[in-house]
Amino acid sequence: MHCSVLKHMTVVCGGHRVVPEAHSSTISLVAIMEARSAKFMQDIASMFNNTRYSDALVVVHGKELPVHRSVICTQSEYFENAFQEAFVEEAQGVFEYLYTGDYSDDLSHHFKDDPALFKEPRVNALADMFFLEELKALATAKLQQKLQELWTSDSFPECIREIYATTSESDRTMRSAVVEVAKDHVRELGKKAAFKDLIHEGGDFVVQYFENGQSLWWYAQNFLYMDMIW
């Protein structure tokens, strides 16, 4: 940052004048930083609808708006998610559903290493955003079908985290699906370190998991039987 001192100790910093307080022989560091901050905000504002340094294009009702991901993604979780490849992949599934009534379970070549249990929670989150209740029901049904075999997967606890991170407390459809599977296989899952870590974290999943006394008693008995946590 270049600053120059003019007559009577007026400082020009980034195009802004910084005048020291009366009777002061020193330049105020706070004033310099405030001037720098003001110029920075002006520079950011000048980038609006400006193709210079733009790295993305948003189309709204046919109108193209050049944007800068570093500006909009750091301020909006929606745009942060929207520019992730996984979001684009699942968004394609949403549009496929709108045209065909179903969506493909095939993962693109970009996501061959992505766990199969992650697709439905992401489709569900997008369906919720677009108010597509029937698509949410379809995603839940597909997840339930997968979990008949994949509840043994090491990615099941992470799938639960994904679901609880992307759904509200009042939206229990997909939450209840994983809770019921976890209850059905409590003893087997209790042997898995990843699932024990999930229980230790607490949160809404554990509350829903133990919301009736019978389930809590059953779970505790299994853990005690196996000489495990608590």
C-alpha cells in the first residue's frame, strides 16, 4: 500500500486523504486503515456487473450477470454450495425428475469415490429448496432401499451427519428413515467405532434415537452387554 505525505501532514493513502487530528504530530494508524478499508469496499462495489476478473455467470430470467465467486460465496451459503461440483451433479437429478418422474442413480465420473449413501440426502436437500415434496419422498424411499444392504457401510454414520446437517428439526421424514435403520441394527452398529463416535457427538440424531424409553433401554443393554461406552 503506497501512502504519500503532503504539506501540513496530510496523508494520501489509496486515493483517500487522511488528515491527522489537530495538535497531533503523528499520523493515525486507525485513520489509515479506515481509508484503506473504504477504498477496498469501493473496489469490491465497482466489480458488480463487471466482467473484469469475473469467474462465473449467473443467468436470471435470461439476463446474464457476471459474478466473482470469492465475493458471493464467502457471503452466501447457497452460492457456496451451488458452485460445488456435487451440487451441480444432484441438481441434474432434480431436473431429470421434473421431466421423467425419476432420477438416475449413476454417479458421474467426477464422483466415483463419493459414497453411494450421499446421493439421496443431497437430492433431498435440493428438493426441499425447490419445494418438491414428492421428490423428497422418492429420495427417502431410495435411501431406505439402499440401507437394506448399505447400513453396514462405513459411510452410514457420515450419511446420518449429512442428513441432519441439511434438514430441519421439523422435517423428520429422511431423519426417521436412518433412525429406524439404526435402531434395527443397534447391536451390530454398536461394534463400529465410527457409529460410537456419532453417538458421542450427541445432537438431534441421538435425541431422536433415544426419544422413547424402550429404545434407550434396549441400546444401553446392548452396550453394557458388549462392555462398551457410557
